[in-house]
Amino acid sequence: MENMQLTMSQGFRSPNPAKTSREQYEAKIDELPPENPNMFGLHSNAEIGYLTNLGESLCFTILQCSGSSGGGGGSKKDE
């Protein structure tokens, strides 16, 4: 059990614990892609849906913040 290596996902195998220090594990984790759906057992297209929803939410928030300046422009005759 000491030399057990975990396969997190296809192409993502954990380092050999008998030959790896804590610092090396941390370095390996830092090298991994930050948002790879395969690491979590999801289909690779899951990231597309996530990023699409994130973009739509961002645009909606920007539109809400921009507001509208509905000031009436009257003419000089009204003064």
C-alpha cells in the first residue's frame, strides 16, 4: 500500500509517494491546469458551459451597473 499511485483521471496520475516529498507534491499540484473538468470526472465540454454562463452573468451585471440617465433635456424657452 505504500507505493500506491492514484490515477485522478486519464493522463493525471499522482506522483509516487515513496519517491516524492511534500514540496514536490505541492509543485506538481501547482503545475496542473487550474480548471480541467477531467480532474473532477466531468466531460471536457463542461468547461464550455461553465465559461458561457460566467460570461453571460458578467455581461448582465455590467448592464445592470450602467443604468440609464433619463434626464430630460428641456429647451431654453422653458427658463
